[in-house]
Amino acid sequence: MKTLSLLLVALLLGACASSKSGDVYTRDQARREMTVRKGVVESVRPVRMEGTKSGVGAMAGAAVGGVAGSTVGGGKGQIVGAVLGAVAGGLAGSAVEEGVTRKEALEITVELDGGRMIVVVQEAVPGEFRAGDPVRVLSGQGETRVTR
């Protein structure tokens, strides 16, 4: 039961994860002006983007662990079991949330027209960008993305 509950938590958290791809826009980013700069990819390096740590996984894990722990023993043993189960479940749920929402990404170094160098980290398919590729760099509202 505990494994099934953690799997359900992982699936729910995975469904809630937002994309940091250059091809995905949030609803709030629609109809916002962005500055476009052109450049050439200087280098690309695969990196890992850490997962979210919103607390949802910890809370869900604590609830599942507390219920599971309360079935251990009787009387005060149930209370201790529930507390220990909640703590263990919270830690496990937090780890599951971070692991499920972790993403592979690219660190893209771009030499802009004019010689200035910038680096942008974003989700992308390996091989999507290569050194020498002409790209557009879109910036606005504190965010920057690299596109073709």
C-alpha cells in the first residue's frame, strides 16, 4: 500500500511539473513584448535542472506515512508509529517530488551579434542546438530563451 501511495504521489507531481523548454510558454507570457537578439551558438553542454521542492511531496508523503505508521502496535504505540511514519513519509515524499520533477537541460552559450557572450540554461532535446547554429535569443519579463 505504501509503495502504491508513493507511486500515486509521484504521478500527480509529475503531471504538475512545468516545462522550462524554449518552446513552451505559460499563459502569463502570452501577449507580452519580448526583445529579440540574434547570435550563433558557441557551445552546448548537457546539464541537469533540479526538481521542484514545493512541499507538496513532503505533505503527501507525511499523510501516507502517518496513516501507514498508525497501523503499527496499539495504544501509544500507534501514536509513535504515526509520528515516525509521518516523518519518514515526509522525507520520502520530498525526495520523490524532487526526483520526479528533475529535468535534463542544456547550457547554451551564444555569441550575440556584436560579440557579447551569454549563457542560457533551458530544457531542450540533446542535439537540438549545435555550435555554429544561428539562433534567436528572446528576452522579456526577466526570462530569456534560445530558439531557432
